[in-house]
Amino acid sequence: MRAAKRTKIVFADAFAGCGGLSLGLMQAGLQGRFAVEQDKFAFETLRTNFLSRGSRFKFTWPRWLPKRALSIGRLLNEYRKELEALEGSIDLLVGGPPCQGFSSAGRRKHNDPRNQLFASYLQIVEILKPRAVLIENVRGFTMDFEMESGVKNYAQRLRDRLAERYDVHEILLDLSQFGVPQFRTRYFILALERGLCPENPFDLLKRRLPSFLRSLGLKAPVSSWSAISDLEVGRGGTQPSQETPGFDEIRYTRPRTHYQKLMSAGAKAPSDLRLARHAEDIKKRFQEIIDLSHAEGRLNTSISNDLRARFGLRKKALRVLDPDRPSPTITSMPDDLLHYAEPRTLTVRENARLQSFPDWFSFKGKYTTGGHLRRREVPRFTQVANAVPPLVAQAIGAMLREILATRSANKKSRSKKSRRLFKRNQQRAKIAA
């Protein structure tokens, strides 16, 4: 067992986003080799947290790979030989290809060009030949697209391709079970080298989950209040934003709950506390919506038709947080969700807390974007919303570390045993001669 603990499991992250999946894996003791992300804002977040001097966790970045935003296509076109040289050195390839074309929360389009990125992902699998492949996506990834030429299901196509080389397992997970203060269901595929794990690894993950939560002192589910109540304006007040002139930000005091202490550990003060600039009439409307949603018992779900008609709202996705339950799924639209008590939308940091990002993890780039730029830019709110919650990645990483390291230790043990037997047989042959 000691040999398994000493073994370093190396992973690469394709479609890394801001790095939520990478963070959780590194927290679980895995070593990141490199990450690929084409958006300049998301990569700047990645660089700040994983490639800067003093970073808590760092990639062992290859010299040949530039530390800048890069698409999967350019990686394959310009650095294929360098990737081929890494064959056998990457134990685990992870990534969550863009989900917007699959999401039932958006406009599902079978011909969304982002859907085609799975072909590029599979090319990287074929080049690196990792022992394990982990993919995360939205629930809608498993749904069929009705087309003139028939039915297209991307999840099935991906499973079939991976099954040519691996034992393939899949599952829909409610991420609130992992201590993430958010109701968020996501689809995971885990492909393992044949014979690597004698049982379904997701069964192992579920068995390990209680001890994982105990190790962090968490009890699931974690409520929104437990996650963000220390960030209430009514508690600490506000101050001028230190990053963006003309805006106010929440003045932080101290954590109130165990979850908040867990998230704030190692951070001098949380970043990304900038408040939206709501006009007074908007604040008044928000307060009425919050009060009436509490009175109607309609929290964590879209506000009633009566309320929309009363305030002349077209937006159907507007919801008020339930302080006593995990939040609904965080989206990239900051005005989709109202605070449970204060007449405002949430800050980037509050969304990050609901995604289980630690307070020392800082986000870079624009806060929001709009219009045609939404398809080309990934601002801070979107980075947070699109990420794999680090707590979930950490739990999965700990399981994979056990599977991959134990297998590596067994291989080394068998190799040493084979060498001893070979030497012994040689000695016997000499004596017999």
C-alpha cells in the first residue's frame, strides 16, 4: 500500500475552462501536466491559479507548449509530434467539452460547432493513450437529436468509440451529494484500461463518499445560507471596489459556518465580491419579488406567472434562492438568480462558493458579456457556471488515484518479481551447465 501512495498519477486537462476539474484533481493528490483552453479570459484565470509564482497547485508545464489560450484544433495541428512523444506518460485525460449545444437550459442544436469538438477530444485520446479518460457534460448530452437523417446521440457515439479500447462506465450524478451547495445534475463518462478495475468505479465512488465528506467535516446537503451567509451586505456592509472603480463590493468580515471556514482557509479575504449596480426602483422590485416568493413558498424555482405579470417581466428563469436548501443550478446569466434576503443578484464569489471554489481561487477577465460576444467570450460568471465543482473533482480524483496507483504498484511488483525469477533461472542454468 505504501508503494501506491508514492505513485504520482499524471493527468492532462482538455477543455479546461477556468480549472475547476484540475483544481479538484490536484487537491486529491494528482499531478497536472498541462491544460488546454481557447478562451483568453478563462486561460488567464487558469494561469493565475496554476502557473504563477506562489500558486498552491501547479502544472508541470511542457516547455514546448505556450502558456496561452489555445484551441484543441491548433494543439493538434501545431504540436502533434510533441503530443505523440507524451504517449504513455499521461495516466488520465480529463475534460468537459463545451456543453451549450447540448444543454436543455439553452437552445439545443445538433449542428452547433461546439458539439463537434468531441472528435478532436477523441484524437487526443488516440495520441496519448491514457489509462483512464474522464468526461463531464450536462444531462442533455445523453438526449437524442432528431434529424432528417435519423437520430443522433453524442453520448452513445462517444461510448462506442471509447469502448474500442476501454471499459466504459457512465452515470448521472446529483452533485449536491458531494457537499456542493447546489442542485446540479451532470453526466460523467469514465473509461478505464481493460481490467483496471474489477467493479463499476462509480459504485466505488458512492461507497467512498461518506468517508470523503467526513474527512472534510461536511454533511450533505449544504444549504445556500451555509455557503454564502457570511457574504451578506447587511452583515459586513460595502466598500468601493478595489478592482473596478465606480462599483461597490462586499466588505468581508469572517466565516460563520464550517463550509465557509473550509472555503476561506488559506485566503486573506475573498476576491470577486463586486456588486451589480442596481437602480433604486430595481432594488425595490427585487425586494418585493423576494418577499412574495417566500410568502408563496416558491423558492429555488421560477417565479410565478402572477409575479411576472405584476412586474411586467418577460424573463422566465428568474428565481429566488432558498436559504435552507442547496441553490438551483448556477447559470452563466447573473440575473437568473436573486439573493434569498437582499434585493440583488449574486456576486461572482457567491456563485463560486455555490460551486465549491475556495476563496483563494481568483477569476480573471470581464465580469459579463452580451450580444454576439456570448458565443466568443467566457467572462467570470460564465467561467464559474461552466466549471466542474472542485469538491466533486476531488472526490473522483481520490477514487481514481486509488485505482490507478494500486494498479501501478502491482505492475511494478510483478515486474520486480519477474526480474528476480529471470535471474534465478539464469543462475540455475549456469549451475546445470
